[in-house]
Amino acid sequence: MNLNPLLEPDWLKAIRPETILVVGGLLLILLEAFFRDTLRRLLAPLAAVILAATAWVVVGMYPWVSDAPRVFFGGTYQISVATIVFDLTFILATLLVIMLSRDYLQRENIDCGEYYALLLWGTFGMMMMAKGLELLVVVLGLETLSVCIFVLVGFHRRIPISNEASLKYFLMGAFATGFVLYGIALFYGATGSTSIPQLLVYFSQNQSAGPLLTIAFILIMAGLGFKLALAPFHGWAPDVYQGAPTPVAAWLSTAPKAATLVVLLRLFAATSPVAEQTKWMSIAAILAVLSMILGNFVAIAQRDLKRMLAYSGIAHVGYMMLAVRTVREDAVAAIALYAVTYVLMNIGAFGVISLLQKNQNDPQTLDDVAGMGFKYPFAGIALTVFMLSLAGIPGTAGFMSKFFVFKVVIDAGDIGLALIGIFTSIVSVYYYLRVVYFLYMKEGDELTPVPVRGAFATGALALAIVGVFVVGLWPMPVFDLFPLAANAIFLGH
């Protein structure tokens, strides 16, 4: 008698990366509890080692799944080239944030094991989202990630603005989760399944969708749109980014969005047989256009750097949504490349802001970086590189990622949407170059905060700078790796 019908051979190997992250997080908390004084300075290096070990295991899975994806736990969990690519993206984002966090946390006197454990467990949640072929598994990963974010956003608990940001994210996140769950319930009621491959089979056999399915799709899009900070579900982002510890804002603005985009890629692929009849992709296009326009134009009015990057992030998600909605195999490569690029340049930008030594209750404004380019050359050069890349200046990773996204959209025949994206991207150049102008053309005063950096933060920024130029100057070796991931996303097996 088989007592474990859902445990396929090698199932332990399939969850080895997640196991390392979960056990590693528990280990960090226990080490701090029993060796608080002696090992406290080693928490960040240990977390980095745990992530490196996880990355090693993830890369080692490539020969195992290079020919075909592997599915586990009754067809609910997929290991494939696609999941490997995105797992490494999540690990890169978390590693950079941990390196940037150490000096920041010690400066603010909030350095402790729980912080690093929550980052590791949040990465575990993102891996679940990316690998889930069952919508309920996706929700489990989403909620694991969300709980970690709730705590991390309010981690600077002695600062009112951080507590306020955590409460706002918690309340709005609870509503978003309710939308997702209700949408999934309606999908189940209409199709009899919450399995993404089964949804693809259903829509392939039924070339139409009734009002119930449309409501289900809208609810799920609303819930996931909140996680992505897509307009008009973006209202939380500026306040939460401003109030959260700066390294947390860097992580929140990148990695969770990449995980949510994987879910949308799978969902759009499953519903693609009825896309033309239902006009669901038109809804996605409207959200993308709203995000690009609102994000870029409102960012112009911002003087707070974290709020500016929040609206910038809304616009960048709009660009990525343009590619996601095309449901093309080359869209997977474009999204994966954009996700990696966005991790490098956005975490880098937040990383420079985290170096500013000032009261965290006060906003980090353009005036705070005035004259920094000449006084502190490394910080000035780093922020300049990240701003130029976010603007999409040729020679940087930001330019190549936008190029491939717009190419996918044009190849799909959506020339009008591509033109809107290009126009709004040109608009964004103004507020990105404004930061560079303040760095080198404005003089600071005695109240201008001093950027304080240590070895870890410097290493993180240097790694991000190198990544921006490597992807920007030699994108094809990186881009050519990603088409292998497309089959796993669109075949759903």
C-alpha cells in the first residue's frame, strides 16, 4: 500500500534549496539567542553563506531539468530551467540586500538574527510562488512572503513612520490576499480546478468564458496588481517605501515583483486560448499603460528619493507588463532579463541612499545628495550609474532590458503600446538625470548627510555596478540562456 501517493522519487532533492533557506533562518535565530554577544557580527556573513549554498544547489539542478521540467507533489510543484533562472534572481536580490543591510542595521542599532531570517524565509516564499503549478501553492508562497514583508517593513519599530508603513502594507495586503483567494475560488467554481495545467486544458476545450470567469480574472489581477504596485493598485508603495528601512525598501521593490510576474506569466499562458474573446489581455494592457504614465509623470514631482524610486518602480512594472501580456515565448526571456537588471540597478540605487547618515524619520531628499559626486566619488559614481541605467541610457543594462521588452511588444504587433512605453521612458530621463545634476552641479551645506559605507555595502554596490555594465555591454550571452525557460512556463508541465 502506497501511503505517500504524492511523494515522487527525488522529492527531497526538489525542495533542497527551500530546505536550506528555512533551516538557515532558524539557525540564525538560534545562534543569536544563545551566542548574542559573540556571534552577532557574524549574522550577515552567515546569511550570505546560506544564500551562496542555496545558489550552489539551485545551479546544480540544471543538468537534472535541462531536457524537460520535473514535477512533484501531485503535479503542483515544478522544477525547470525557468524556476532556476528566477530562483537565482531572488537569491541575488536577497544577497545584495543582506550586504547592504549590515552597516545600516548596526548604525541604527537594530541588527539581529530575525532580520536575516525573515529575508531568507521571504526568499523561500518567492521560490514557492515561482514553482507553483497549483494556485493554492502560489497563495501559500505569497502569504509566506507577505508575512515576512509585514514584519520587515516595520522592523525599525522605534520610528513612527516605519510602524505606519507596516500597518498600511498589512491592511492593504490583507485585502489583496482576499481578492486573490476569492478569484481562485471563482476559477474553481467555473472550471473545477485550481491547477494551472488543468486550466490550460479547460480553456483549450472551451473557447469562451462567462462573466464568472471574467470576475475571477479581475479579482486575481487586482490582488497580484497590489503586489506589483501596478496602477491603480499602487497607493501603498510610496508611503511604504518611504517608511521601511531603506534596504528593505530595496528588496521589496524588486524580488517580490519578479516572483509575482512569474505567476502572471503562468496564468496568462493558461488563459491564452480565450484571450482574444474575453479581452482579458486588454485589461492587462490598460493597467500597464496607466502604470507607465502615472509612475513617470508623478515621479517628476517627487523630491524625496525613496518616493521617486517608488513611482519609478510603478513605471518599470508597467514596461514588464507589456511583455507579459503578449504571451510569447521570447517574452519569458525579456522578463527574466528585465528582472535581473532591475534587481541590480534598483537595489543599487536604494543602497546608496541607505548610506546616508541621518534621522530615518526624515525624508531622504535630492538636497541630501547635493555635491556628493565630488566629495564622495564612489557613492556619486555608483548612484550615477544606477540612475543612468534606470533611465535606459545606452551602454547600461537598463537600456538592453527595455530594448528587448519593446522588441517583444512590437513583434507581437502592439506598436501603439510600444510607442507609449518608449515615450514615457523618455519622460523618465528628466527625473533620473535630475539626481545626477544634484550630485555634480549642486553644492551641499553643513547639514548635508555624510554617506557612511563599510566593506559589505561597498562590495554590494561594486557588484551591482559590474552587473549593470556586463548586461548592458554583453547582453546576448545572458539573454540566450533564457529561451530555455519558455517551454516550462507555457507548456505548464
